[in-house]
Amino acid sequence: MWQFWLIASGIFFIVEIITVGFLVFWLGIAALITMCVSFFVDNIFIQAVVFIISSAILILATKPFVKKFVHNNNGTKTNVFSIVGKNAIVTKDINSINGTGLIKVDGETWSAEGKDGSNIEKGTEVEILKIDGVKAIVTPTSVAKKSEKI
């Protein structure tokens, strides 16, 4: 019967390679443990119980450990959203009527629009509030600091 558990273990490991959940791996380990038990016990019922119990123990005991390392969601912002909240410099006047305006943040140039359609002069330091499509919605830093105090 040990051959069955060895084949089952191999199948579980192949399925784990195909999936990304890191759950089926523990079933493969449990099948290997059951294979070792099958060398000493011929009763299929006892082997099945060993497989179920070892699977449950492995999954439940390692779930917090695996979640800590595999699902490390520390909320790091990436791509476009990484600039939200940063300060930038207006490199071309922001004019809400003409829809023009550029800012420079982290060495990149972005088209920008003033919050509530406000106009902002070149050289003004602004805070990026959000990204709307391809434009950064900004407000002068002095305005942003005043609204934080309120």
C-alpha cells in the first residue's frame, strides 16, 4: 500500500506546483507520513485516519507561519499610487480652464490639475492628493497643511 501513498504524494506535489495556494503541499507531506506508517500498519482505515489527522495538523499548525511570509501584505503602494501624498513642484502653470499644467515628482513629469479647479503658478510646491485618470490632482502645500489643522 505504500506505493499508493507515494503516488498520491507525487500528485499532490505536482498540483502544488501548478497552484499558488501553498495548501496542497501539506497534503503531499501527509501522504509521505502515511506512506511511512503503511510500512508498519496494513489496515487502510488506520492509514486514512493518519492521513487526515496529519493533514489537519500540518495545515492548522503552519497556517499562521505561512500567512506571515506568503501573504505579506504590508500595504506598500506601487506604480501610480506610490506618488499620492508626496510633494511635487509645478513646472508649468496649472490652468483649469485650458486643462494644462505639469508637475515634477521623483524625477518624473506628470500632467496635473488643481483641486476644485484652482489655478497654481509655476514653482509652487504642491501635494498630490489623488490620481484621476492620467492627471495628478494637487493642492498647494500651504493649503494642504491648513486643512490638516482644521
